Amino acid sequence: MKAVFMKIGVLAWLVCWLPAALAQDETREAQQQAELERQEIFRAGFQDIVTDLNDNSFERFAHAIDREDMLERIFGLRLIDPKIKNSFRESFDGNLVGILQSAFASTEGNIRAAWLGFGSKGDRGKAIVRYDLPDFQFNYHEYELLLDDKGRVVIVDWIDYMDGETFSDGVGLQLVAMNPGKPAVRKLLDFQGPTEQQTFQMTELLKASRDRQVDRYFDILGNLDDKLRSQRAVVLMSVHLTKATRNRRKLRTALIDVDKYFPEEPLYSLMLLDYYFPSRRYEQAMEALLRLQTRLAVQDSAMLARLSAASLVLGNSEDALSYADESVQIEPGLELGWWSALRARTAAKQHGRAVEALDQLEETFGYTLGPEAFEKDPSMADLLLSREYEAWLESREQVADDGEQAAD
């Protein structure tokens, strides 16, 4: 009898539990479906912004910025002169597109944005975008996003890896520099109790940067003690000033400070490449690229192409080949990937595959890569002497002859 009552009790429990469990499953499925729908809305909205950028328009980008929230981020706890603050607030809407154009100055008016990665949870999201610049240079932005209650994508802020800081921090510092009072200057420093001399020197640095007086700026910089010179605000200001004035010699000095004080900072990895590669510090360049790749956490053809180049100069042809092959597989339309593939395949004596890269460079990107194109490049000598290259030249010439005959 006891066993019968136990069975009845279990059945009763099941009868009560099953509907509740089913209801929980339905709720969970509904939540998952709602999350998927939000993600699709997020992606579609951000895609519209990227598409607009690739049309060299900032309208959607500017519209996606929450005016009051961005102003709060720019002002933050900075002690900005009240008149400057009010003037900036009043003119923000009208000047926003111009401010954005300045922030994208490195694209030289030809924006080529490649959306590399996206993730969202609830109403928060993050996106990584690569910007292709002249001379095979690249920049990356990391966007903090929000989906508002009307399903619109809001750009909260973004990190510009070429500048090594967020957009709001960069603008905020510029506003402080317009009229730097002592309390505002002290607040920029990350140590307590700066001396009068340190405060004065920092003030003069801000003024020289504001007025783009490069020589005066570096005269002041040379007299700073190590504690002040190593401040993030100082290190970044030096880089930004020299880039804005296109002063390559002083930029090197500024980047030496970045390497000295923040060699492991992934936010500064991209800017440091402008120091490491020209200085032939290839191991440091490789490490900086890998740090940046880890930080971005996305697959990127341009990053792989640069890793291939760094591996090659370090004598690691196997890694160079692997990186280059992956680069052209991920993004066949990226020119730098094919140049890396050409050089890595040549170094690995894969001459048949090297001439495949030559085909791509000629047919897709408009190069003419006969022997004269490489006569001053000893690394290509083996390829030029190979049977594969000779056969490629013959077939190339035959195609040209056939084309001329058809035209006649």
C-alpha cells in the first residue's frame, strides 16, 4: 500500500511539474527568438551605416550618434572652459559631420570600410571595422553600439586604433587645450600633486599642440622629467601633433616614447608599426601585430598579409606562406594579400603558385609584372629564372598577340 501511495505522489508531482517545465521551455524559446530578432535588426542597422560610409557620406553615422550622451562623454569630468563648453554644445549638431570628417582624415576622402566582426547581447553591441588607407595602410575602429527602443542603432562611442583612444577622449582633450586652466591641466595627469613647474610645462605643451607649434612643443617635451613625459596624455598628444603636421622626423621621436613607456599596450600597436618597420625592428612589429590581432579577435585579411610580411623578413617562410594563403582565401579582393602571397610563395620556391599571384595582380589590380618590374628586387630573382615564370611570360605574350590579331 505504501508503494501505491508513493507512485500516486510521483504522478501528482509530474502532473504539476510538466506544465511548468513546458512553460519555462516556451519562455526560453521566446527569449532566444527575441534575441535573434534583435541581432538581425542590429546587423541591418549597422550595415546601413557602413554602406553609407562607403558612399563617402556621414549622414547615417551622424544620425546614429546620441547628441546628449556623446556630449556627456566628451565633457565627462574634464574641466573645460565654460564658454568653450557652451559654444561647442550649441554648435555640435551643425558641426558634427565636419568633426567626423576630421576624425576620418586618414582615409583622404575615399572611405573603404570592411566590416570584420559583430556581436550583441540584448540592446548592447560591438562591431569591428577596418578602413583601407592609401599605401597599403589600414586602420581599425571598435564601435560600442546600442539598440534603442525604436529599433535604431546608436553609436555610443568608438576606439580609433590609429589614434589609440576613443573619439570622445580625443575631442575632450582638444576642448581642454583650447584654454587650459591649472585645475583642468592637473586633472589630465594620473598622479597626485603635480608641481607648479609640471603644471606649467603641461599647460605649455597643450598650447603648443593647439597652435601646432611643433618645434616649441618638442623643446618643452625635451625638458620634461620622466614622470610627466610618460603620461598617456603627453605620449598620445605627441603622436597626434606630428601626424597632423605630417612631420615624419618628429613622429619617430614621439613613437620612440610610445615604445618606451607603453610597449605592451594593444591600443598603441597599430601606431607603433610606423616605428618598428622603418627601424627594421621586425620582431617587435610581429609582436605588436599579434597583440592587435588578439585584441580585435576577428579574422582579417589585411592583418594576415602584414603578419606574412613580418614573418618573411624574420626568415620564417613557412609561417609567411600560411598567413598569406589564409589572407587571400578570406578576402580575394584585397591587393596586399596577393603581394604577400607572391613574395611568400617565391620564398618557399612555389613558383607555380607564385605566378598564380602574378595573374591576380595583373588581371584584378592592373599591374604589368614583366621582368623589368622586379629588376631591382633580388628576392624575386629565383622566380624570374624559373621555368614557371618563363612559361607564364610566354602565355601572357600569346594572349596579348591574340588580342591584337582579334582587334585587327
